[in-house]
Amino acid sequence: MVSTLLIRNGCVLIVNLNKFKFITKLENNYDSNPSYCSHCGKPLTFKKFYKQFEFEKKFCCKKCASQYPEVEVNKFSSETEKTIYAFLSLTLPQYNIRHNITDIFPPYEIDMCIETEHFPVFLEFNGSLHARFNSHNLKCQINDKIKKTEICKNRQQKMIRLCSNRGLYSRPLIFEESLNLVLDSINYLIKANNDYGQCIDVVYTGKDIYRYKEKFKDDIIEEDLD
Ligand SMILES: [Zn+2]
């Protein structure tokens, strides 16, 4: 049983990671090939491994960790992002996936990048916060637009945005369905291998999930909804 604490709106929720089918798969695969403590070599439980997912060196206890200087890592900004990363690295083990990237389009941060053999696919996650209208979110929405314009229109590259105006983490079935659509979109972009900019939005409206595709070709933006 893997549980994690999630603090949202000041409330602490205990979220059971086993509710995500792919986490169970990750855990099953993990058992046959566990990670070891970087200091003492003791095998780590899946819970300890997952908790330190973003760290290159993982430790079995605080004492072992204290033997090493703290290294700066790009931490995930939310459990949702960590789950997206876990899902993608499990389903696309052949690609290097970077997260919280600041060297692509400074000073903006890009959530993830899937380095495929043809091109990078940038992934942005726009959580529930962006939907509520206030000055902070207005800034987020403007930043989202700037990033899309730069990546897809100016650089003619590929971007996928997972957007939801409700918390996905507390809706495991919807979350998995959305993640499968993101995966399908990545595979679609790789298969099509077009030389123009494309943006695919996977949007959960709180009721339905839909996908919205945009092509940035010859200064014409073509749109397609499915
Ligand atoms: Zn240890």
C-alpha cells in the first residue's frame, strides 16, 4: 500500500497511489529490479523509491542521506506533475524525459520534455489553479500563451498541454484517461513526423475530456477538435 500526503487548500488528504493502475504496474516491475540505498546498498522499498523519484541518489534513511551533501534537483511542483512524469517514464522508457526545464525558453519554465528520435515534445500541465480568475492566474494564462507562441509558432516545434479546471489527482480514472490521451498524442506526433509546429491540448472540462489540435503552418493556424 503506497500512500502519500497531499496538502491542498490547507487540507491534508491521504492519497492512495495504488488507485492509479500504472503505479501498480510500476511497483510490480520495481519488485524484480529494486533500487538500492546510495550509501549502504540496502534495497529500498517502493514507497521510499517513489518518494525520492526525482533524486539521482536515493537513501534508505536520514542517517545515510546525511553522509552526502544535498544536491540541487529540479523538484516537481506538485504530486500531479510527479505522477505524469512517472506515467511517461514507465510507458516511454526508450526516451529521455526531462522535467522543470529552464534552459529551453528562459526565464520561463517548461514542465517536461520528451526527447524523441525526431524532435523534442514539450509538455505543459495546467492544473486547476489556472482556471480560477485572478491576477496570478491571468499571469499564468498569459505565460501559457507566450510559451505556445514561442515553441509552436516561432520555433515550429511540438507541444502538448494537459489542462484541467478540476483537480486531476483526486480523480484517478479521469487522470488515467487524460494521461492515455497525452500518450496517444505523443505517439501521433512521432508517427506524423511533420516539419511544422503543432500544439495539442488535452482538456478536462469537469465533465468531458476532449482533444484540440492546432497546426502552425505557413503562418496559418489550422484547428481540429476530436
Ligand atoms: Zn542506507
